[in-house]
Amino acid sequence: MSAVVIAIDGPSGAGKGTVARLVAEQLNYHLLDSGALYRIVGHAAFLARVDMDDGAALAALANTLKIEFAIIEGEENVAVLLNGEDVSRAIRSQQGATHASKVAVHEEVRAALFGLQRSFAKVPGLVADGRDMGTEVFTDAPLKVFLTATAEERAQRRYKQLRQKGEAVSIARLLEEIKERDYRDENRAVAPLRAAEDSVLIDSTNLSINEVVRQILQHAALI
Ligand code: C5P
């Protein structure tokens, strides 16, 4: 029996993380937050002062990292451990997002993370969220979802999240950062963010999380 993969791609803030987790819980599938891997590489590169323009050096660094995901009772997000240390908070900051999208432009870095991502596909199945799950990493996935929302709506959501965490941010600045990151993700030469031709498109601008989850589960039932 091979693992069923549900690929969920889309721009930052479209709700992929939450939706992927809920779908995985409902189906009892494994979960891959591929963005966390790019965030870890960005974070490690920042700490080790590796040049973010040097793809080969970043890939060499990525290959030395011991990355683990741990479910912590009562925590909403999966904890991310780098060489045994919980780096969840550092990698989920705005700076973490910027570093991730900088290291993610390099083909060498993407290649270094490819096998690791594939290894998450275990029976009964995997829900993988990212930018290129359906177009590059799990091209054979029987269900590919492209989840979007307007940049304004995504900035609003991020604003609320950060406020809840006590981070002071301006919504205008967030919107600008989201647009910059979209631009970098959509226009990079390697694995640019785009919907796979065989993906189901869901615009979550006016949908609740539960409604998005319901729609994905409905598609999953047809696999
Ligand atoms: O999904 P998340 O916001 O955590 O991703 C952080 C960054 O990592 C993205 O902006 C993107 O540049 C990069 N990324 C990627 N490919 C993926 C997942 C994330 O390039 N599959």
C-alpha cells in the first residue's frame, strides 16, 4: 500500500498551515510543513552567517542540519527542533519568513531538501503544505489544492495572529512584506509558486477555515 499525498500549495497567509493540520487530523495522515524546512535553513544560515546569495554554501549547511518535528501537548503549532533545540518561535517571526524566502530561491537548497520532504510520505497518507508540493515535490499526488486569498485579507489575518502573540506590527508594513514575498516566490527561476495544472483552486478570502477543510475533505473522499 502506498501513501496517499494531498498537496496544498499557495501564497503565504492563505491559511494552508491551519487547513493542512486539520485535514491531516481528520484523515489521520502525517503532516509536512515544508515552509518550516526553508525557515530552518534560513535561520541556521543567519546564525552561522552564511551568505544568503551563496546557494552551494547554503545547501552544504542544509545537509548538516538535524531537523525534527515534535507535537507538544496543548500547543497549536508543531514544534520545530533544530539540532535538538526548539526554534519554533524564531523561525515563525517575520524575519524568519524573509530569510526562508531568500534561501528558497536557490536550486541547490531546494535539491538538498527534496529527499527529506519525500521521506514524509508514509502510509496511510500525508498532507504536505508549501509552494511547490504539487508542482515539484509530489507531482504524483492524487489531490492537489491551490489555496489563495487576496493579499489584503492575508495581511489582515497575519496582523491578528501577530497581535495575539504580542508582536507589534503595522498592517501597511505587513501588506508590503506579503507582496514582496509573493513577488519573490512567484518570480524566482526555480520552482516558482504557481498552481499545478491538475490542482483544485480554492479562494479562501470569504471562506471560514472549516469551510475550506470541508471542501478539501470532499475532494479527498473522491480519490
Ligand atoms: O509556508 P511558509 O510561509 O512557512 O514558507 C516560508 C517561505 O519558504 C516561503 O515564502 C517560500 O519562499 C519558501 N517555501 C518554498 N517552498 C515551499 C515552502 C516554502 O519556497 N515548499
